[in-house]
Amino acid sequence: MIRIKPCYIDGRWIDAGGRDIRELVNPATEEIYGQVALGTDEDVERAVAAARRAFPSFAATRREERLSLLESILAAYRRHYDEFVAAITLEMGAPVTLSREAQAAAGPDQLEATIAALAAMEPVRRIGNAAIHRDPIGVCGLITPWNWPISQIVCKVAPALAAGCTMVLKPSEMTPCSAELFARVLEEAGVPQGVFNLVHGDGRTVGSALAAHPDIDMLSFTGSTAAGIEVAIRAAPTVKRVCQELGGKSANILLPDADFEHAVPQAVAMCMDNTGQSCNAPTRLLVPQARHDEVLSMAEAAARKLIVGDPQDPATEIGPLASSIQFDRVRGHIGAGSREGAVLVTGGDMAGQQRGYFVAPAIFGAVRPSMSIAQEEIFGPVLAVMPYCDEEEAVAIANGTRYGLSAYVSSADTERALRVAARLRAGNVHINGAALEASAPFGGYRQSGNGREQGIFGIEEFTEVKAVIMV
């Protein structure tokens, strides 16, 4: 039985002030494998006070010192790489191959990108007779989700350290193992006392306390749009900066000249990656109306080939959903899609599994823009195939949700794809299946959030701009 220490505050591992315990459930087996004690408002107070005390000295460090610290963290992370793989596979059911090649790999990728960005940043810019400085914003509250647990922790902690900030992290209570391991990596790397603090807990208690705390200067939040709205409301009275990466309902437009034999299986694979539990997953596949039925057959065939099963098996491509709550939510969306008239051609069942939160990759056809499965973020392995008449309608459908995180365009003509990309209201647009770039800004339009993460843009989110004007 794994027992997670609830708090790392001021350089020490301590017990939480309360007695609430959360049991940790393996989503592949539904068996309890551990527990974590949940923190309290008092724990948040102690953590914020420690970060506040540490801020003046850490903010005064030279860039070279912070680069050296980040390099030490990167080296320590690599020493514990296999432990991260095992932790992520256990706690969220990510297939072990995905954990090794993508989930755990995101940590070093983000650290390397942050190191390169910090080394390249101009310490001072000149505009006329003004010197423009970027000062660390102060004490930061970091709230991270369960679906890419280490990726999201590192893409907040690393730029905060690079900027010279101190922080309190509240990771998802569903994925505390990888968060505790990363805290131990920071401890091993020599992060100064009080610079990094961790309090496990739920959003209602620890998350709310961080959002409302007057000594938190900035809140960086990744999660659902609904939770992001609550966080912003709680943060508003203290006028702190709130940087949010929220939900998505990304469109994948296959233009008529695309290579459908390649693009359709790729579209299915990208949607189902991480069991569909990614905010930027391309969950709406927009195809020419004349080819809808053909694409539907191709998508069905591709989905049926995906291997669903034990996340510990290296051959597994689709693991369980991360929790019973997520399982019920996804199955509810699938039921709603069928009731609204969309055609479920494959998937939606438990893929022959006797236990665990498994959902076989589901493909819906004849999906209309007004349907809930075309508008709501499902966060599971569900792809909606949607016909369009012409390019104008494709763009309108793609932009026709409250989200704007990512979009995807496939075409044999790169210039045509770029012209369509320019019209899409999304923070990231991927051409012909291009992967994310760790140094490029990541974030969304509209209800997908505000602010940007990764690379130079990510570091700048953790700074204030000061103009020093001279005679």
C-alpha cells in the first residue's frame, strides 16, 4: 500500500493539518493501491508563507544560477525516469509505452525547452530612452490536472523557476505519485528551501485557498473550463494574474485534396491517444460531404485495429479511463450522441474487459454541429465524423464551438492549408499531423483559456514588465 506524504513545505516533508484521506484506485483493475492525505487551508497558509520568505533571495539570483539549477533538475529527472513511467502507468492507467515515450518524456522535453528559452532571453530590452526589464512576478500558485500529470507540472514549475519565482503546487489528487516523485527530484537537485512547496488536496479546499490567497501573486491553472471559471472568480478580489489552459473541442479538417488513406487513420490515432484524455485532442473530424461514408468506414477500420487492454503490456495502445467518474461521464456522452441521432459505427463498450474503466474507441458518423458530441468536451476515446459542403462551411464548423485550443488541417497543398489555418480561431494549428513543439507557445482562445505556456512565452507569463526611463 502506497502512502503519499501530503505536504512538502519549506524544504521538509510534513503531515497535513487535517485527517481527510483519499484512496487511490488503479483504473485498470479498480483495486485500491494507496492513499494520500489531503491538505487544508492551514497547510496552504504555511506553504505560501514559506514561498513568500524565500522570494526575495531567489528573485535576486542571476540567470546563470537558475540555468544551473534547471540543468541539475533535468539530470535528476533522468536518473528517476523509469520511476516516472511506472507511477504514471499505475495512477492514471496510461499504457506503459505511452508513459515511456510521451507522458514521462514530456518532463525532459519541457525542461530542455525552458533552459534553451532562458539562455536566449534578453535580460533588458531598449525602447527609446527606456530600459525594459522583466521581473519575477512573485509567489505563484500552480494547479495541475491528472491527464498529463508530469507534463503539466513541469511546464509550470520550470518556467516559474526560470523567471525567479517561488511557488506552491497543488497537483491533481488523482495523480499524487508522479507529483511526489517530482518534488523529490527538485529536492535532490538542490532547489533552495521554500522556493518550491507542494500541498496535496482537492480543488474545493486547497485549490480555492490558493486562488483566493492575498499573498499569491499569480495563479497558473490547467483543468476544465468550468473549474477555471471558479478559480478566476475566487482570484478576482485580489487582482492576481490568472493564466489558464482549459478545455478544447478541436476540429481536424481534411481538405478534399488530402491523402485520405494516410490522414484518416492518423486522425483516429491522434484522437484516441492517451485514451482521448487530452485537451487538444482532435475529436471532430471534418470531411467533404461526398466522402463522409467512405471516411466513416476507414475510421471504423482504424479504430478496430487499436489494441485495448492492460496498460502494463507494451503492446497496449488504449488503456482505461482514469477514474470511475470519467468512465460514467464518457459513457453518458456516448449515449447522448446516439439519442441525438448520430450513428455509432463502432466502440463505446468495454472492449471485452471484465474490470477497469475501459471504453472501446468509439466512432460516430452523421454528426451535426448542434449535437452535444460536437460541442461538449468528452475527454474520452470518441471521434465525431462531420460532413461539410465547402471550405467556407468547414471553417465555420471548426470555429463553431465555445473553445479554441487547437485545430488541425490536412491538405496536399501546404499553402492552401496555411490559408485555412489563418482563419481558424485556435491557439495552435497543426498542418498534416505535425506534432507539438515544446518551445512554441501553447494555449487557447475563448473558453480554452488565456495566457501561454512553454518556451519563452511560458517564462514571460511568470514576469512583470518594468520600464526604467532615463533622461
